[in-house]
Amino acid sequence: MAHQVKDVMSMIDGVFEEARVLGIKPTKLQVPATGSDGNLGTVGAGELHQYRENPDTLQVVGRDGDEAYLVEQLCGADSTGNLSFVAIVGIAGIGKTTLARRVYENEKVIESFTEGKRIWIYVSDDFNINRILSQMVEVLAKSKSDLSSAEALIKKLQEDYMGGTKYLLVLDDAWNTVEELWESLKMCLHRIGGSSGSKVLVTTRSNAVADSSESADNSPFGRIAT
């Protein structure tokens, strides 16, 4: 047991050392207390989901250069005319989602993707294309969708929301490494018909995920390691 604890502590030290090299400084996160004595308690699953959905409660220090790079990747001139992918890759807890949200809420990004065509979807290990398309409809419609087939969802997105319009789609915490699934998703997005300059921003723990999404993309691919 003592040996296992030592290994865990060594791993934690390694994470802090990597953060120091990357210029990330520790900061306190105030979490609602759950104990009756008012002391800091266990964070429940619902609260963790809240922090993921509202990462402004977190602070990432020393990442202004990364934010500026990503904003340029998303808003810069796209000479290829294709839908293109950008990835943020890093270990769990390093701040990928927080960085992505800062970029998502950046004024230049908001101005670049007009008409509110910015969509944020939490993916995790459930890389189901119909679910992703359905959530895209729900985000844009601001209501639940009763459509179930990919064809109906693509038609809805194309005709009512995204056809001919530049958009930004964020796929947060993607785990899937199957290249064929990424290719299928890209085919669906092309059928929806967003205009030139549309972008997909992926956050992931795995370079293999970034490789798979990159392989499904024929345009220059931006990647940043956190």
C-alpha cells in the first residue's frame, strides 16, 4: 500500500511539474460546502457537470498565448474553403475545457461566427452521431428535438439553421478514436452545408482522437497541446 501511495504522489508531482513548465499557475477554486459543519466537502456529479458547463468558475493562468493562437485558427482566413478541425489535447484536469470556453466566448470569435451559430456539445465516450446532430438542433432551437433519424436531423439543420452559414461546433471531451466515425460525422456536416470558414474545435485527452479527426479532414489541421 505504501508503495502505491508513493507512486500516486510521484504522478501528482509530475502533473504539477508539467504545469509549471507550461506556465500554468495554481489557483484556488471555491466549491460549495457539502458538510453540515461548513467545511469543504465532496463535489457531487451534478456540481462537476455545472463546472464543465460553466467553466468561468475556473481560472487558467498563463494561457493567453494559447487562446490567441486558437482564436486565430478559428477566425483567420481559410484559403481551402473546407470545414476544418482544430484540437486541444492534454491530460485530464489540465484546463482544456476552460481554455476552449474562453475561446468560445472570445469577442472576436463571437463576431466571426455571426447569427449565434456557435454550438457547444459535451461528447465524452458516447460518440453517437445521431445524438450529436440532435443536440445541435436543440442548442440552435433552444428546445428539445423529437427527431430521431440522421436524415431528418440533417434536413432540419440545413433548412432551418445552418445551411450556407459559417458556424463553430465545439466537441468537448471527445474520446472516440475510430476514423470511420469521424469521417461519417464530417460527411453529415458537409451535407448540412455550412459556408466556408466553418470550424470544429475538439477537446480531448488523447492524441489518437486528434489523429482520427485529423484523418477525416482534408484541410490544414490546427492542434495545441495543453
